[in-house]
Amino acid sequence: MTKKKTKQKQPQQWSTLAAIVVGVIAAAVAVFYWQAAATTPTATKVNEPTVDYISRTAMFVDWMKRRGLRHDGTVIVEPQPGNRDVFATKDFKVDDLVMVVPHQVTIHDSMAKSDPIIAKYLSKYPKTEWVPIIGAFVLLHREDPLWEPYISFLPSKYNTPLYWNDEELKVIDGTDLSVDLVGQREEIQNEWNQWKEFLPTPISYDDFLWAWHIVMSRVWVLPVGELTNKAVLIPMVDVANHYGKPKVKIEYSKELGAVTMTATKPIKSGEQVDVTYGEDSSYKSLKYMGFTIPGNDRNEDCRVQLIRGPSDNFPRPKKWCLFHANNKLDKTIQSCHIGKSMEKETLTRVRDLVIQKLRSYPTSIKTDNELLRQALESGSNFSENFVNGVRERRGEKVCLLAVRKRLDTLIKRKTVK
């Protein structure tokens, strides 16, 4: 039987001092919040901060200060419950440092492996990928004073389709995402079946699933410290929201021994500080992070499946052709040449599969556009999950339509020749 550890009671003077410090910081956070709210564009609705939000933010801000994380001139704001943004409270010029995060304050797979429980697990499963390794560290150190203020500040829930009910899942019927959810659930369940033997009893599958989302929605593929890690959680940087054209860049500075956020364009006081998660499609952002982005047509992904024929030379019975709707379209079409040159017969075969796939969806792009238009109207009863689902299924079709048009052009050129 494992003896439950109890926290030692601190002397009264230290408890009182800690309460005073957190109280001062909470007041400062509230002041900063209202300053940011006053300078936020009117199109962005800012709700009143809750006591819980201010308390957890104060603890997080205090923790960052104690751990040497610099973010002078920025503040965390919660425009809607659970949706946090970072705003500038001063002007930043090009090349100004906006944030400096010492590598010791980050959580990455290399440092997580030093945890004795994780090390024991890896001795049995040495080929484990970094996602569950970082996730397990987050779970194991939720009450560790060294990490608790950061981990408790992380989102408590996610809205990916893994959490949707049967009715909500109907909106993505017939999509690639709907098909892939089955494998995604199995993969996470299989990971849990291995980890639960090593993790302390209070940690449940729901906790494990939450930690998986924490990693997948916030991780950066960036070497830090000794540069042996593959991925990393970066406190404060991970609070900033995604925007396709941010005014900052995220790098690791060997000289500073820290992750830096540097302004690449001028940032005005009161302006939101955004980062980019990359050219993610609606499929990827909904699957891993639980949101979609309007006007994302050039970043959408799609796919078709080829069945191997007598004259095909690809090794497996089936082959996926993956497409991206942006300027990489020709490259992704080229990668689907099924072992042959880009000749008319090959292009026609792929185009026929694309047309067949487009016809398989239960709704058209026109229908999805109308639903999204209605969702923008005031008083709309559409849920956020429904809107995200419509955007995702529309994104797949937008990508397929772009592929079809490009294939039509390439086939026409072959015909003219």
C-alpha cells in the first residue's frame, strides 16, 4: 500500500505573506484587465473577469515572475469564458523582445523522461512518442509547487469531436474526420491501457484524454535547452491565439538559454498579440484543438483513396492521395502519380475519384455556406460545435473542388498537346 503524502503546514507568517503577495498580484491583474478591455476593439466583446479567473491568473503571473519568465508589456485577457488572449499594454517596435521564457520553465519530452514514473514506463515501452510522455508529466506534476500554477491555468476542457455527443457528430457524417475519429479513439485508448499500469490510481482515462489535448493543442516542435527534445510546452507563449499573419516570431536563443517572442512588425498598446500554429486545415484544427477558422480555404486538406490495379506498382493494396488547397497543390497532385508520370490517363483517374468523393458528401458547399451565413446572424441557435463541424466538412469539399479544377486544367493541357 502506498502511503499518501501530506503537505507540511507552513508557518503562519509565511502563509500570510503568500496571501498578501497573491492579493497584490490579483489586484494588478484586474487593473491590467480593465486597461486591455478599454483598448480592445469594439468588435471584440470582453466579459467581466471572474474571481476564479483573477485568482488563477494572479498565481500564474506570480509563478512566471518567480521563475524568471519575462513578459513585460503584455497581459492576459479572457474575452469569453475559457477563451484567453494576450494583449499588449505598451508599444513594441520591430525586433523588440515581447517575451523571454527560460528553457527551465518549459515542459518538454527530454526533461519529462527524468521523472521516475515516466522513466520506468519507458524502460518497458522505449519507442513511445513524445505526446503521451509530455502529457504524463503534466498529470504527474499537477500538484507539484514547481508546476502547479502553470498547469492549473491551462484549459480545463476542450471541444474536439472526441467530446461530442452522437447528435453533434452527425454534422460531420461522411467526412474524413468522422472516419479518422475511430482510429484516434483507439490510439488514445491503447496508450491509456499501457500507461494506467504506471500512473497513480487517482489519474483516470478522462485525465489522460485531457492531458493528450493539452499537448496536441499547445505544443511547439522546437528544440530547447540541450536541443535533444522534439516538442515543448511554452508557458505564456501558449496563451497567445492563432492568427495567420502574426507580428511576432518564436525562436530558441542559445545565448539567452530561453525561448523568445520577438516583434517582426510594430505592435501598438491595446493590440492583441497573436502567434501562428502553421497552415492548419479545418480538419486538423478541429481534430486536435477544437476550433476552426473562418476564411481558411487556402489551407484546407483533403484526400482520395486509390485501389491498386493490375498495372499499378505501389506496394500496398490501397494508397491515399493527400492534397493541400494552397500553392502546394501541384506538388500534392504530383505525389499522387501512382508510380507513373503525370500523363492524361493518370490525371483522369485521380479526377474521377475526386468527383466521386465530392458527390458522396450529404451536403453541398452551397448548403454549408448558407448555414454559416445564418450562424453569423444575431439570435442564431447554432452551437459552436455545429458551426465548427460545418466549417470542417465544407473545408474538405473546398479542397477537393480546388483539386478537381486543377486536374481539369492539367488534363486539358495534355489533350491539347
